[in-house]
Amino acid sequence: MIKEVILATGNRHKAEEIKSILKDLNVEIVPMTSFSNYPVTAEDGATLEENASKKAKEAAKFFKKWTIADDSGLEVDYLNGKPGVYSARYAGENCSYDDNNKKLLAELKNVSEEKRTAKFRAVIAVASPEGKIFLVEGKIFGIIKERAAGTEGFGYDPVFYIPQYEKTFAELGCEIKNSISHRAKALQKVKEIIKDLSNSQLSL
Ligand code: ITT
């Protein structure tokens, strides 16, 4: 049985979402930030897959426990997939979410609505204590609004508009976001992996 899984993220918003989405899994989700010491992985990969694998593997080896890590980003079609893997630091090192949203809206100034299509993509890596990796992905399509709207969520949520709901992620709130998001879709697959591992000989 897998009784606990380390959550390798330094982003408290992500950690909250992941814990909430995985709450029905019969496994304790332990944020690595609850320990006084944890590895800080250099996110120097060229893809979300590389970074997610690296974060999960380093923490799994450090704690000698099953670990999950999320690397995610916003891919805007008009910007040829940018900010993508650089979503966290689009406006520069140590920039705020607000700085990123302002830069994005400036890059899309005067771009018509039909050209403002985008997707959020989350890649989640599940790593064994020995460093074996399982990778899953989730996506959600939307449109970049001309102005930020809403106060919930984090990151690009105020500018990411879901036509089906006629609201941005930041207006929708966490309950709906966590039922339809890129992260929710990837984590449904994580649940299956963890259940299968728990039932198999691979598990601890
Ligand atoms: P960790 O690496 O420690 O997990 P991080 O914030 O550095 O935290 P990433 O490198 O995966 O995480 O960067 C993801 C960025 O993409 C994040 O900082 C946001 O700017 C954006 N992002 C990802 N998922 C998002 C979501 O659900 N809503 C809004 N923005 C999101």
C-alpha cells in the first residue's frame, strides 16, 4: 500500500489545489514544504515534462518516498505557445502574477478575440523512491481576455476565460476550477496510477 505521497511544489496555490483534488484518494498528501529541509530543483528543462520529472525525482530520492510534482504553463496560440515552460517567470525572475498578466495583455493588445485562443497544460510526474517516473498530462482550452477579471485562484486565472462558463478561472472559483482544470484532468490520471501501484507489487 502507498500510505503517503510527498508533494514537491513550492507554490502554495498549486499545493492547495492538488490536495483538494486528491482528497478522495485514500493517501496522505504531504507537502515537502512542511519539512524544514527539502530540495529546490533548478527548473532548467526545455519542456514541462522534463521539469516535472526532475522535480519529482529529486524529491523522491531526497525523502525516499513516492512523490508527485506538477509543471504547468499557459500556451497562447498567437504567441506560438509562449509563455509555456517559462510561465512562472514570463515578466522576469521574481516577477509577480500581476506583472505576468500585464505583460501578456500588452503582447496581445489589439489582437482580436478569435486569435486569443490558449490552453493551460499541466504535466504531473509520479516518482518512486528509486526514481522510476510515470508522466501524465491535462489540458483546458480557453481565451485570453482583454482585461483581468475575478479575484480567486492564482497566476493567469484572471485573464483565462472559459467560453462555456462565460467566466475567467478567477471568477469561477476553486470548486468549479478544480473540477475542469488542466490540473484536475492530470490528477484524475494520477489517482488511477496510485491506485494501481497500491494494488501491485511495485508499491511500498
Ligand atoms: P513549483 O515549480 O514549485 O511547483 P511554480 O510556480 O514555479 O511552482 P511552475 O514552474 O510549474 O510552478 O510554473 C507554473 C506557472 O504557470 C505558475 O507560476 C503560473 O504562472 C502558471 N500556472 C500554472 N497553472 C496555473 C493555473 O491553474 N492557474 C493560473 N496560472 C497557472
